[in-house]
Amino acid sequence: MNIHKDTFERWSAADSADLYGVKDWGAGYFGVNDRGELCVSPFPGKSAASASLPDIIRGIKERGMNMPVLLRVSSILDSQIRLLHSSFRKAIAQTHYRGEYKGVFPIKVNQQQQVVEEITKFGKDFHHGLEAGSKAELIAALGTLDDREACIVCNGYKDEEFIDLALSACKLGFRCILVVEMPSELDTIIERARAMRIDPLIGVRMKLSTRAGGQWMESGGDRSVFGLNTADIMALVDRLRQENMLDCLRLLHYHIGSQIPNIRDIRAGVLEASRVYVGLVEEGAKMGYLDLGGGLAVDYDGSHTNYMHSRNYTLDEYCVDVIETVAETLTAKGVEHPVIITESGRATIAYYSVLLFNILDVTKFEPSRIPDRIPEDASEMTKDLVGILGNINSKNLQECFHDAIYYRDEIRILFKNGRIPLRERALAESAFWHIMVTVSKEVKKLKYVPDEFENLEAALADVYYANISVFQSLPDSWAIKQLFPIMPVHRLNERPTRNAILSDITCDCDGKIDHFTDLHDVRRTILLHELRPDEEYYLGAFLVGAYQETLGDLHNLLGDTNVVSVRISPDDGRFEIVKELEGDSVADVLSYVEYTPHDLIDRFRIVAERAVREKMITPSERRDIMALYEGGLRGYTYFER
Ligand SMILES: *Cc1c(COP(=O)(O)O)cnc(C)c1O
């Protein structure tokens, strides 16, 4: 990394690419051009077909839409689905596997209609299906998918209505598989299938004893709330046999958790499931499908490790490991190779969306100057504190750090007791921060950094105000400290000189981003460029296609952002806007929390009329104020210039 490169050396776009790790997390889809702009290149091996993000932002603004914008790059989704299938096909050929691969997309990962439609469109050649975890998701799936070769896998708890709908789908020719998650569901399935005179496609979700590391480790293991244990599975088999329905048991499913960073855990899960699959075949079930669930991870920080925001394997390795493990286990027992299904959500869709936003303002961290002469009548404490400043070196760092904190706290007490004036307290605080800056510079030279200095850098950083709500657009960044790559999308051939954290525009102190991706660790600050007057500064948050849109909330009534989908030409990289969705207006978000915008206008009009009556405003001022209020209701919930 080049951050320590001499300040006088030239800074190039390649240095920025290094600094922000674009090659590490970008999976080939993102790069930096020599104009210092971040580019999207959705077609592997065709670097000429790349579009610059600043050009796209310009195009969006010229068409009258404002930042923040969630940009969906359709062509990336297309490429990711192709890549998933071609990797599995390669692995199948390479290991002489005798079954095929079919993917399903779990709708919960991004339920937006346009997204699910594009997935079924791009997935059509590969019979890519959908996974539904609720009635609503099944209804969405049935209205979107029209490929009868594709599977619809129904997980989640099911009532009679859910089951009836899935059985009806089978009548219409869909491959709609009902996965039993709770023993009691089986009775309803048998009963409804009889009543509707249909042979259901039944699956069973097993509880793995294998547990995977990472953020979602509770999804696996004996204590997982989902699925049947082996005794339950045997009871299910016995019941089906009794009903003469063992031919209806077609699929074994498990889901070990999302974002599995370690390939060993993936292998262990597949192995355990393959053994259970063999057992079911030996019991006489017809089977034919083995569904390995989700878990295929995204390398958010680009470190290629088993850290929870990364993964220590490639897609190719994942596919080969999975196919090989199933093949070896089943071949040894003479069991026919099934269709392999995976429910990869995150890995299919993360790269597809980029959150683009502007910076509204900066609070620089710059302690005010300390006068050369300290007032004669200042307290000894203050004089001692200022005295530290000239004495800091690499040997006494910790001592100076502790002393400064001690003096500062004592001075605050003196101030509270009325013993020193406000101006002296201000002087002392400035001195304190100057000491922290000096300490932090020395800390950077240390080989081993003591824990107590860990938060220092973030405390001394500038705050860049981002025109977003973390709660709406990057909820996992707040809720589970998920890391997303974030970086400027232009000015990349200029050296970034400010150490910063990001704050959003909610008035919540959690509405900030102070964890950033790094190859070796988590960075607490990010290097950004100095803002220029009258010029917007744009950043992007990347790999946000999975889960973020769906989990977002209305904190401070900041609503959905504008969404723009672009397709990029594989020939020349020209982009074309294929879909625009205007974000929520203020009236929209207010109606979500049960206000009626009309009533609000009526009431505000009464308030304004009273002011006219009381001669506080003129009638024409009333007109302007009403126009402002109504315009506000129609407007975007984010900051507009
Ligand atoms: C959430 C979920 C998935 C998707 O997991 P990813 O890690 O995003 O691929 C798949 N299957 C089930 C049952 C899930 O609950």
C-alpha cells in the first residue's frame, strides 16, 4: 500500500486502486481508469467494455434525478449467474459427476420485483429457479417465473394456504417442492395432496450437526431452530412409507448459514448431508435432488482469508469441493448422482448494486492554535498539560498519553467547580488534542501498537457527512458491523490526504461508518480528498446488492433512495438506463407511518390562516408558505442542493 509514499511523489490512479483495494474486492467488475475514475466492467475478459461511474452519475443527474442513488448494473447480475453456472458445469465435467446443477435464488435476499425478474430472465438458459420462504415470496415467485424446468423450493413454516398454493403450482406444471421444516407440516401436506389429487414433491430440511464459523454460525448445529433432526427424519420416512408415498420424497435440504468464510466448513456440511442422502435412498425414498442451501460467501474485504467478511476459497474451488464430495460419498454406496441445487443469494447478487452518494459537508479535525505564551495566571494543571507537548518522543508515548488524559480530566473538574474560566478550559482542550495528534503520529511508527491507542485514529479523523441513511441503505453496517468496500468514484489520480470517518444525515450517533475494509485488518478511518468549493464529491458503497435493500428502515423518516438500473454494452461500454424508480417522497414515508398528507395540508392551512387573521403574515406570504410545505411533501427525503 502506498499511503506512506513520499508526499512529493506523484500519485496515480493505480495508487488509488491499491489504496482502496479495488482489485482485491472488485472481482474484476470494478477498476480505475487513467482519468482517475472508478469504472464498472461487467464482462470478464472484456476490459474495453467498461463504463465510468462519474459518467453514469452525470447521466443520471442530467435526467433530473438526485443523489443518493442505488445503481443496479444489470449486466453484472447477468455475468454472475452465468459464472455460477459455468463454474458448476466445469466442476461437473472435471469430476465426471453424473447429475446436473440447478440454482435457485432465495427471494429474501433481494425481493424487489425488478431484481427477481432480471434473475429469472438471465437465469432462463440455465433453468435458474427461486426459493420462497413465505407465502408472499411464493406468490411473487409464481407470478414471475415461467420456466417449467426451473425449481421453486418452498422453505419456511407453512400453513394450509401456503401448501395449497404450492400444490396448485405443481398442477400447473411448476417444479414446486415443499420442504418440510417442522414434523407437523407433513400431515397437512399429505391431507391436502390427497384432497387435491396430486402427488406432491416433498423435501425435508435437516439439522446439520456441522457448524460453520462466521457471523451466522447459529444456523447450523443441533441447536439450530430450523429443520428436522435424524430421528424426526426417520419418523417422516416411516409415515410416508405407511401412506405409500415414499416416491414423493424427492429432496434433502440444509442451510448451514450465510457467508461461510471457511471452505472446510462447507465441505463438512456437504459430507454430512451426502451421508443422510444415501441413508434416505437406502430407506427407499425416490429422492433425486440434494439442496445445499446458501452460504457461498462474498469477499467483502478482498483478503481471501477465513475472516468473517471474506472467504478462503474461490467459486471454482467451492464448486469442485461440493461436487467432488457428493460424488465420492454417493459413488461409494452405489447411489445415483442427484441434481445439485444451491440457494446462493449473497454471492449471486452482492456485486450488482452500488450505493452512490455525495458528501454534504466536512468537519475537519483541526485543534485551534495554542498561543505562544500561556497566561501567567493559568493553573499549574494547564501549564503542565501544555508542557507535555514539547516533550513527546517514541519512548514516553504512553506516559504522555496518560498524563494528558489525567490533566484534561482534572481541568474539567476545576472548570466545573468554577476555579478556571471558560477561555482557559478551551486552551487546555486544544492542547490536549495537539498532544493526541503528536502521539498518533508517533504511534504509526511503532511495530506493536498497544490496545489503548486503537481508537485514537478514529477520534482524530475528519467527519465527512454523507447524504445517506445508514439505517435505510446499509443496515448491516450498523446492525452487525458488516464491512462494505467504500471509496471515492473520482479524483483517483489525486492523493487523498484527509483521514476521515463518515456520518450519515440521521441524527442518530450510530448513523456513521467507522469500519472500513483492509487487507490485513479493519481500518477505523478512510483516506479521502479535500472537498473543493462548488464541486460535488461522490463516494460509492459497493457490494450492497444482498440484504441491504430489504432490511432498510425508515429511521428519521429517510426513505428509499432513487434506484437506477443500467445495462452496459459489451461492445463499447456505453451505458443505457433501463429502469428508474423514484425514491420515496416525504408524503410516501409519512403515509407509511399512517399520516394522511391531505390532512396535514388541511391542518397546516388552518395554522397559516390563523396567522393571517392575527396579521402575523400577509395572504400572499401564506401562499408562499403553503407552496413550500406542499413542495416539501412532494420532495425527496434526502438533502437536495
Ligand atoms: C438466507 C437463506 C439463503 C441465502 O443464503 P446466502 O448466504 O445469501 O446465499 C439460502 N437458503 C435459506 C434457507 C436461507 O434462509
